[in-house]
Amino acid sequence: MTDVSGTGKGTAERTAESTRAQPVYIPQADIYETKDALFVSLEMPGANPDAISITLDKRVLAVRGRSMQKRPAGFSPVHAEYREGDYERSFTLSEAIDGDRIEASFEDGILDLKLPKAQPAPAKKIGVKHG
Amino acid sequence: MIRYTPGVDLWGEPLATLRRIQDEINRTFNEPQAPAAEYPALNIWRGEDAVLVTAEVPGVRMEDMELTVHQNTLTIKGKRAPVATEPDVSFHRRERTFGSFARTIALPFNVDPDRVQACAENGVLTITLPRPEAERPRKIQISKA
């Protein structure tokens, strides 16, 4: 289930459970396309940019991250609306992407990906043998 | 005959009652009791001399946010900007919301507006609100008569 309305991060419904007793969030995404690239922005507040993994396997783009909350010393929680958890989301891309030129940046809790489209392979001429 | 509801019968099952209270406390923290109906989602922490508020504000720039403190209320106002794109793009998904937001919360005690500090990291805003010097709890020495 993806929560697209309002504020919340949706929580994933999955067949396999996580080993950690923490929620798995589906980061909300904006995806748009230009003539030569696909752009993906994901909301991942609290994620450590060094621990975000982005993989492109065949045509499946998978993003994972983890939001960590600092537990301040000498403070006790009195109200909680969000908690730490994992971020996971994957997309099946309809177009071939040049995996070597993917650019990723993380700023203010937003992961921005630029996925340049692969150049189409030049047409090959095949000669016909005749004997 | 007076009937006690089992939940409040402190004498019958003191351990069970304690366990139930403990469960309730654990649940309060482990499962957000108010799963972010309002934006931004907040966590509030209380210390002896200060209260700490953290808010998830991905994509909101610090200069687009405004904090107001009055006695024991804190107001967070801000604006989420839509993604800036070139003119000829086609959107596949547009799930992130944008626009202005405002949220006011009551803090556990009055705070000193001059010493409020706020910083943002990875899309999480942390606001530290210290208690005024005059209102801090004080230890009283008991003197012998």
C-alpha cells in the first residue's frame, strides 16, 4: 500500500518479514522523464546518506536506506508520531538506462537520482550468404 | 457487594497490573499513537531543563521555515516547494505533496524563547527549547532545626 495523500510515509506490506522489529517505509516519490533521462526523487527523512544503497539490476531500480533517530541523553519521549525504520522501494523501469552514468545526491532528506537513458544500439546489417 | 474491574484491582494481581502498565508505556513509545495526521510528523522528548522537538521535514529548506514560541506553545510554519523541472517533462508519479503548512503544539512547560535552538540534518529538524531559569525545578535543602 502506498500512501500518497497528505503527510505520511506509507508502510510496506510484504510477504517476507524484516528481521528487525521496525517498520519498513515506502518513501514517497516524484518521477519524471525528459528526452534523455529519468529523474527520481524520494523522501527519506533521517536517512544516513552513507548507508543508502541504490541498485539497478536489469530493469529494476531498488533503493534502500535506514532512518536513525538520535536518542537524546537525559530526555524521555512524551509524544511520538514517527519512529526509526527502513526505507525500501523499487521500480521497474520501462526504458533501458545507462547504469554507469547514474547520478545520486542526497540533500535535506531527499534522494535525487538521475538515470540517463541508454543510447540505442546502432542497427546492424546482416549479410546473407548464398552458396 | 462492590465489584472491582480486574484492570484496576491493585491488590489481587499487583504484578499483572505492573506488567500491564509497563506494556502500555512500551507501546506508547514503540507505536506512534498519532500516526502523523498532520504535517510535519513530530516527536517530543522531555528533559528536566528542556524539551526537544524533532520533525520530519524532507525537502524543506531552513529559510522556508519559521518557528514561533510563546510561553508553552511552539508553531512551525513553512512551505514545501514543488520540484523544479524544465518545461518539457512528463511526470510518471507525483506523490510528494507541496504547499504551505503550519502546526502548533503545546509543550510540557513554558520555555525561554531567547534560547531556543534549531538545526536541520538529513531532512529532520531538531528544536531544543530550554526551560526559563526561573521556572526550573530546584532542589531544596532541608535544614536541621
